[in-house]
Amino acid sequence: MPEIAGIDRFDGDIFHTARWDHSVQLEGRRVGVVGNGSTGVQIVSALAGIASNAVPLSADGAMDNAGGERLFFRRAARRI
């Protein structure tokens, strides 16, 4: 799992795609997917017809200029 500041305060379900938790019901839920590689794109596309909202979150280090990555995660998390 990536190290994301504040993740310990998140009250929802968290799991890695390599260890998919099939017991978690995603229908009608708001889902954030960290990662914009091929797996992330496929997961968000698949969730589009299941979740009420599926948002891709980029963990790209290029965004981390003067805290830009942290700001991006906070803004994106508000959309979920």
C-alpha cells in the first residue's frame, strides 16, 4: 500500500488490487483508485457502471512540487 498522509483516519475499506477483497460491496459507493497505470484505468472503467462515483487519484511524483501532490490528494479526496 502506498504511504499517504492521513490514510489512518480513512474510515472506509482499503485494499490493493493484487489482494482484491471480494467481500466489499462497491455498488452505489464512492470509490477512489490510487494509480493511473493500466490497472487503475481498467478498474475505474469497470467501476463506472457499479459505483456511484469512481475517481482515479494520481500518485505521480511529478505532481509533488512544493506540496502539490498532497494538495492534489486532499482536493481529489473531497470529490470521493
